[in-house]
Amino acid sequence: MRPTVWILPSPKVKTTDRFPAFDADANEIALGLLQISALPSGAWNDPTASALDDADKQALADQWGVRSRADWLSMIDHLSTVRRRRQMWMLHLSVRNDLALAAGRVPTPKEWLAAIVAEGGDERDARPFVAGIEQIEHEVRRRVGADIVSPELFVRTLDAYALGQAVAMATWGVALGHADVAEARRIIHRINVDARPSFVSWADFGLSYLAGRVMHWSDGDVDETAVAKFGDGWTNLKSAARRGGPWATLPWRAPVDADPSPHRG
């Protein structure tokens, strides 16, 4: 029997009217929606993480090692550059990306595995990775719906997990007293400038986020239990992307300039 986490109703993601939900600032903070909603630290569009109480703040500071402003800035830099990457996983995904570009379609698992081997990869090591990514895609698409995570979408990178965390970390820094809202907005803007070109849609980003989370916390040992335990953020993805949700309302291809506009600090 499948874990009940998969069949619980999808709650609506929280929005506050204290902050904008439809402008450029909202569009950029929405990149952290899955992580902000997962903690939860407040409404997805709240850059102050106002739902965190003193105990939550202490736990967050201890868990992430962000007890000072320097720690906080260093963690954001780590999440937005190193991005929890593992070299072998990146290589396997790059082979698939190249195949898809050449074929104009999503490669089959057999084609993907054969290409990894042809590039000098070890089939025994690559096989569970290929199977794990395919399973994550299948489960997310089945739970969220193929109308959102369409068949032509596939995991091309696992970076969205760390990038979403970096945006959330910017808001947590406001709650922890390491920055004000204006600075958090500037940091979130920079993350968006770097992140947007790597994805084609909110659904693409969301799929990458969930895959990155499952792979990270399962250490690449993916089975049904791991997907259910670590991929439970699909409920927020579905709520965000359905009609009326922020990801359905805000355009992915929003104008993102190299420098934030003056009104954003």
C-alpha cells in the first residue's frame, strides 16, 4: 500500500496581503516558494519569515549554522553557487541533456544508460541513478498531473533545490536579524538573475527542486519510500501551479535585469 502522504488533499499555499503577490518582487520570491512553504516560515510572498517564533529561529540558526550575519551570507553563497552538486550526478544528467537536444525528445532510460556507458561511465553505478531519476519523474507527474509536469519535461539539473533554499534563506535572515527586507530583496534578485536561464518554466523548476531534494536526502538511494518521504513537496507544487496559484499567475519569463530597480532598494 502506498504511503498516505501521497493521497492527502493538497493544501493551498499561504499568501499574505502585507506584501505584493503579483509584481516583480513577488515573482522573484516565488522561486523560494517550495522551501518557504516546507518549513513553514510564513506566506510564500512574505520576505520577513514572520511565522517563525523564537524557538523556530534558534532551531533554524543551529541547523543551518547561521548564527551570525557572516554565517548567513556564506550559506546563501554556498547554496547559490556550490548548489549541493555532485560531479557524477551532473555528468549523468548532462549526457541525457545532450541526447534530448540531439533527438528533439526525451531519451528512453535504455538510450540514456547506453550513452552514459559510451561516454565511459560505469553501468553498475549509472543504472540506479537513471532508474531513480525516472522514478521521481514518474511519481511527481502522477501526483501533480501531466497537465502541469508535462511529458516533455524531465530532470535536467538538480540545482533548483539549493536555489529555492537560497531564496528562503534570504527571508530567514530577515527574521534572524541579519538583514532588512531591502537587502533580502536584492539578494533574491541576484539569485533569480543566475537561476532563471537554467529553467524553462515554474514546473521545470519545481520538478528539479523535488528531484534535488529526494536525491540529496536519500543519498541517491531512490525507492518508493524515499520519494514519498522526501518528495512530499509535490502538494505545494500542485497548489502553486493550479489555477489561481502563484506559479499559475506569475509568468516564468519575467524581465530580470542585471541590477535591481531603484524602488527595490
